[in-house]
Amino acid sequence: MRIGIDARFFGTSGKGLGRYTQKLVEELEHIDHNNQYYIFLNKHNFDEYQPKNPNFHKVLASIPWYSWQEQIIFPNILKKYKLDLVHFLHFNVPILYRKPYVVTIHDLILLEYPTRKASRLNSLMYTIKNLAYRLVIMNAIHTAQKVIAISKYTKKSIQKHFHIQDNKMAMIYEGVDLERFNPLNAKEFDFKKFNLKKDKYILYVGNVYPHKNIDRLIEVFAAIKQKQNIDADLKLVLVGKKDYFFENIISQVKTLNLEKSVVFPGYVADEELISLYENSLFYVFPSLYEGFGLPPLEAIALGAPIVISNATCLPEIFGEHIEYFDPKSKDDMEEVLYSFIRDKDKRELQKTYHQIILNTYSWSDMAEKTKKLYNKNKI
């Protein structure tokens, strides 16, 4: 069978979706020596992927995400390769593509958590963009051979909004890259440069889009810093490539006079990120909406205790032995974070459950289940 994979998000620049794309392709290379794969990449990540399996062929498809070219030109590129099946790894399936395909839906955030704060467009353009999103995702779900959801929560959300029959859906969890996020790969982070002391900082890694709830986290951290029995050296470290949304958070930090207590290292390579995880007091994840929750899973892979939101899929993914808070309540966030800062025994006890959680999620298992789905849906 000739299978195409839309891998234009491949690699670390694609964030969580990029990690999913990369691990699916790499793991399929290990386990599938029968099907022929055509991996469609953008020019920015074309050299990042080097096939190791002779059945895998990379194809340059310099088509911007969410563009008119994606709708008009990309289907013609796909048709050239006479594919039996295409796997689109995100909802942005070209409406004009009518050959057999499967699609992965990671979340329905624009339906379930719409917010003008997440866009720099004016009201008219935002409305048009939102309508286009609804049209594209509705087409993707209704015309797919199979729809993959990455959590039970996401599967239920899709069924609720689009009334999809259960037999058209598959739920396949993501995994955690234990080879990449391994202490043996660590490179010492420059703690002195940012005036950080080991075990004296709370860590967050990721983007700061409005649904990530970082503005509320900053307010809660400011309140905690006012408490008399909190270590003066305690800091909050927010790792991520600086953009428009990060600039808003930086402005908030300045307004609250927290410049000396909140650290912005910018983008940090995985090797140094390992060092940051390992030496943190704990990792915090205050998100209001997630489809799976990959960052805290990577945190516990490196032994960092985690305190996370109880929203959407997160209790499903992390189970009962993790510390949760209500992400919409500043009082609850403050109480839980303060308790976790003060209670070393609680942090150490949580670590004893980390391996149980990690054993539940495997990228190789994800790829194996996805391959079986391909074979069941061949035409």
C-alpha cells in the first residue's frame, strides 16, 4: 500500500504537533517494512528528516499551513503519488481532497474555548477565520475514512459536536520520548546567567497562548511571593520562544514588579531543558484546555514533580496520584501551589507513581496501533 503522511509540522518547531508528527514517522520506520510511505515536508524541515527505512520517501511540499495553497495546490501534489491512503496529522485537510484518508484531531479548542484574546485579527477577520475553521474541520471529520482522537476526552468532544458514529473513530494515546528526555542526554543549563538556584524555581515549558492560563499563574505566584515563610530565592521560570503572547506576559510581570522573580530564558534546547526539569522544585501546568497534555508527561519522565490543572483530559491522562487544582480559581491554585512548595514529602511521594504513568504511554505503541488502522482502511 502507498501511504502519504502530511508531515509539514515535523520537528521541534511544530511544538506538540511537531513532536507527534516526528515520533509517528520515526516509529513507523522501525515497524513497517511492507507499505511504501511518502512523507510530505515543508522547506523549513525538509533536511531535518532523513529516512532510515528504504520504504520511506520524503517529498518537498512547500505549502504554508492554513493557506489557500493548502486548499488548492496541496491536493494536486498528493494526487501525483497515486496514494492509497493519506494520513493528515491535523484538522487542516484540503476540502478538495476526496481520496481515502484518515485524520488525527488533537483537540477542538476553537470550538470549546473560543477567545478573541488568542488572535491579533480584527473582529471581521476573526469571524471569517473562525467560520473557515469550522468548515474545514467539519469536512475533515465527515469525509475521513477514520478519525483518530488522542484522548477519550477529545473523542467524546468530537462525537458531541459532530455526531460521529463510534465505529468511525479510534482513540490512540500519544507517548513520551524516553530516549530524548533522558538524564544521560543532559547538558548543564546556565543557571548563573539567570540568577537561578537549583531546587528554588517552579518551571513551565511551552507557549503562553491565552488558554494556557499563564496570566492567572503570574497573579497567583505574585500572591505566594508575598507570604512571609516563602523563600526569597523562589522563582518562576517560563521557557518558550518569545512571541506576541510572551510579550504580553512580560508586560504583566513588569506591572506586578516581579522582574527579579520571573525568568524568561526564551527557547531552550532539549539537552539544557533536561537540566532545567531535573533541578526544578516542580513543574506547573495551569492550562484551561488540552487534548492530551504532553509537556507534564515529559516533565515526569525527568523526575520533576508536577502540579497541574484538573481541566479537560488531564485527570484522564495522569490519574489520581498527581496534584491538581482548579485552573479557573486563583484561590485554589494558590492553596495547592503553596502547599506543594512547602511540603517536600508530598513532592517526593508523587515521584513514586511517575513510572506507573510513564508505562501507560508509548510512541511505539501509538505507531503500531496507527499502522493497524492504515491496514484496516486500505482500499
